[in-house]
Amino acid sequence: MAKTNETHSPEQLNRIVAGTKIEGVIVSDNNIRIDGTVKGTITAKGRLVVGPTGKIEGEVICENADIEGALTGTITVNGILSLKSTARLECDITTKKLAIEPGAVFSGKCVMGGGVVKDMKQSMEDQGRQRVQDSSHAQSKER
């Protein structure tokens, strides 16, 4: 009797091909590619790829994502969200990193990074303090 290897690996790929329509909840421990239409919730522990003919209406949660098709709803990406030139999104985005190719269309709100905005604000404040210190140091030398 052959032994079956049942490990869950992000290298394994689930595929929803063009012409397929699914309504409901999809949960995957692996990568998933959507070239058809999905209405509902998609949760993937791997990479989500929405091909040029792919359409999603609902909520998406995944590790990384490459979007070439259409997405309406919300998307949460723990790593990198890449919007290709053919991407059409009308949704709210939460992601750590975002890459957008020229031609991609996005309408909605976007929250990026864990503390990135705070880090940028802090850096700007530090630069401002440094300028003040440099200015006062230069004035004391002139006296």
C-alpha cells in the first residue's frame, strides 16, 4: 500500500479556471490562482494570484498577492500586494508592502505597513530637531 504525503505546502497550487463561478468560502493552506469568478471569502496561507480574467467579489486574506484581474470588497495581505497593469480594484486594502504598475486602477482606502507611517513621522521629527541643533550650533560658533 503506497504511503500518501499529506504535507501542506505553499508550493502546491489550487486553480479556479476561466469559466468557473464559485460562491462561498474558500480556505487554502497553499497557493491559489483565480482565473474564474469568486463571490465570497478567500483565505490562503500562500500566494493568491488573480489572473487577467479573474474576478473576486468579497473578502480576501492571504500571505502575498499578485492581482491582474478585478477585485471588489476588501483585501488583507500579510506580505506584498502587487497590482499589475491590468488590475482593477474597488476595495479597501491592508498590506505590509504595495507595488503598483502603471495602468493599474485602484479605488478605495489603503493601510500599509506595520508602523511605517509612525516611523516616517518620527524620522521627520528627528530631522527637524537635527536642523534646529545644527542651526543653534552654527550661531554659537559665529559669536
